[in-house]
Amino acid sequence: MIISAFEVVSAVEGKLLQGSGEQTFSSVATDTRQLHTGALFFALQGENRDGHDFIPDAEGRGAAGAVVKCLPKGMQTALALVQVVDPLTALGRLAAWWRRKFPVPCIAITGSSGKSTTKEMAAKILEDRFPVLANEENFNTEIGVPLTLFRLNSDHRALVQELGMRGRGQIALLASLIEPKVGVITNVGTAHVGILGSREAILEAKLELSRCLAPGGTLVVAGDDPTLRERAMEGAAAVVTFGLKSHNDLHATDVVPDGPAMRFNMHFATETAQVRLPLAGTHNVLNALAATAATIQLGVGLAEAAASLGALRPLRMRCQPIQTAAGITILNDSYNANPESTQAALQMLSLWPAEGERIAVLGDMLELGDYAREAHSRIGAEAARLGVNLIVAVGEFAQAVVEGARKTEGYQGKAHLCRTKQEAKKFLLRQVRPGAAVLVKGSRMTGMEEMVEALQSEFSNAGPSKPGSLQPLKPSPGR
């Protein structure tokens, strides 16, 4: 990419504080550790760091300019400087300006769970046909979405972008940057209920997407949820539904587990296609339906989508099966967790073809507010109902998980409380035997991938994973 300082000033409604308007920038950065020579550095202000303090570091690493709120007193720099009211807002404005230079169709995906997997599936279906840009890992925020957009170029024929949500108005803001032709709401659950207060408020926030589609756009929603379906139909956008029930525009039948995979038939209009999805769990069937429904709107045929889904590789840290040399299967689902995704993961574990015990290692589910203790208790009860042989609960709400399991009538397994991951590691390594299937699940901030690394180190000839090797790349503010 090549952008001039004049273009930046115009796009972000800023002021050239220092330098020449003819100065050009070849990339954009918000983190000096990931900055390339010739970059435009945005001095973002985060909770713990102020990017303005890193302007000298950015210059030393080869930046050509910076977008700032003001230059700190006494700081000297030769960089071209663009002054704005808020560098974060300016980042979004410049990204939106860049996106409009490449009017390719965009699929925007949100939902309480499954959005990352659905994004990967939709990208795979499209990538088998033409060049596609999809966001990396967790680049789904007001920082990550712009950084993805700056990678868009004339080679791409489509954009697939996941939209995260932490509060009211965020989806509308992010969608306004990318102007999606197709919006997808995978589901509406209780993730972030601690922030928004109720499932109804979460639904309202997700539906912001429907009001931000490009003219003639289509909204794809989970049609097995009657409230979501009805509310989506009230909007101006065309609506396509997916689900397991036959009233949906795209639906699945004959859904059966096949080892670490799922087999099913997809039906759309008069067409039917068989799928063997190399991911376990009915929730992944729904994700596949959502991705297929979205890509059909961009001209992909049903059979083509089915073939691409069959060639999908297991996704890292999302129900990712890891087979150890000792005959233990680790189901690494440590990317994130909420009540709906954890329930889905437990159902997957209960159907897994294990020769030994089925073990669930469950970390805390975060951002549930006053609902947290009840939600964790219900997850414990669900694990018990599904017959999980051993539940290892870790964290602040581990007691609620254990109590929920032990109070479940007829439960013959064991539920063990661990306050820390270190305690859980020691206990777990004494309990696991060959043939076991071990699910590891928890919210991103709980770092449950450490449990996966401990199991790999103990039971695989490959030795321990490198520290941090499972950490997703994080779009960092103010550095």
C-alpha cells in the first residue's frame, strides 16, 4: 500500500502538524514491535500504555510518520505528524477510506459463539475459487478490523471479516468500516451478558449488523432460534436462514458423528449435497451451514461448498484434536468459552470415540456478571448429565461447576475442584490414562492452553510445546 500524508489528512479529518504532505507511507502499525520501515504509526492510548510514549521507538524502527493527538512536551522527532482528536477514531476512518478503494464483496460474521470457526469455513470455501482476505486470529475489534482492511489489495476478490462485540454500538461501528454485502449472525447466547445485562440486549446489539449492510445486502441468521428469525425479518435486509429444522432456507439432515468428523446432508432450494466435515460436534454442523449460506450469496454452488468443507483442516484451539504417543486424545478448545460453546464442546466430548475415560478440564467463563455462578453450575450439571467420567474445574467459579455436577441425580463420575492451573496440572497428570479423551475449555484470558501444553509434554514423544506457541497474535494498542 502507498498512502500520502495529504491523503491521510483528508481521510481522517486531521491536520498536518509536521512534515511534507507528499510524504508517503507503505504500511500502518499500532505496535512498534510489528512496525515495518516506511510505516505510519498510530499513537493509540490504551488502558495501560500511551502510544505517544513510543513515538521515538517507532522512528528508530523506521516509521515515516505518526498520527497523534499531540506531541508530548519536550519530545523531538523528524517524523511527519498528523494531528487528530482521537487516533483510534482516525485509524478506523483511514481503514474505511482504504477499503472503499477496493469494492469487493464482504461477508461480516458475528455471534455469541462459532463466529471464528464460521469465518474460517467461509474463507476456505471462497479461497478454493479466488483470492480472499480474511482476518487473522482475534483481529475482530476496533483495532483489529482496520489492521485487516489495510491488507486489502487489488488481487483480492472477497473479504471475510469477523466482528467482535463488547458493548452496544460496536458492531455498528465495525460494520460501517467494511460495508458488508452479507452479514451473518451465528447465534445469540449469553456471552457478554455481564456487560449488556440480558440476552435481549445481546440480540439487539447483534442486529446492528442488519442495519449496516451495503445496499441490496443479505442477512444470514440461525433460523432455529425463533426470536432471532422473527426480529431479523423485521429489518429491511433480505434474510436467509440456516439450521437443523426443515423450515430453514438451508438446512441439514441425517446428521451423524463419524469419529472425529460429522456426516450430514445439506439442502438448499432443490439441491442436496453430502458433507463429511472433519470437525466434531453438531455445533460445527451449524457453523458449516452458516458459512455455506453466506458464500451462496456470493455465487458459490452448494456442491462446491460441500467439497470445500470436506477439505477443511481442524482449526487451532477450536475443538482441535491432538493425538499423543501415549494414546491420549486432547480436544483443545481453549480459544474461548461461554455457556453455549462450552455446552457444545461437552456434547462433542460425550460422542467422542474414546476407549478410556472422557475428561473435561473446564476453566472459568468470563464476562457473565451476576449470571456467572449460575452459568457455571449449569455447565457442571450438563457435564454430569452427559456422563463425563471426570470433571476438573479450575478457577474462581470452579466450586459452582463441581457443585452443579455433584447435585445431578444419577451422576456416577467424579468432579474435582482446583483453584489454580498448577494444582489442576498436578492432579490431571495423575488421573489420565491411555485411551482417554481430554477436553480443555475456558475463556481466552484464563490461559487454558497451558493445560494442553502440560498434557502434550507429559504424554507425547514430541516434548513440550514452546512457551506461548498457542497464543494468538493480538492487535496491540499504544505500543
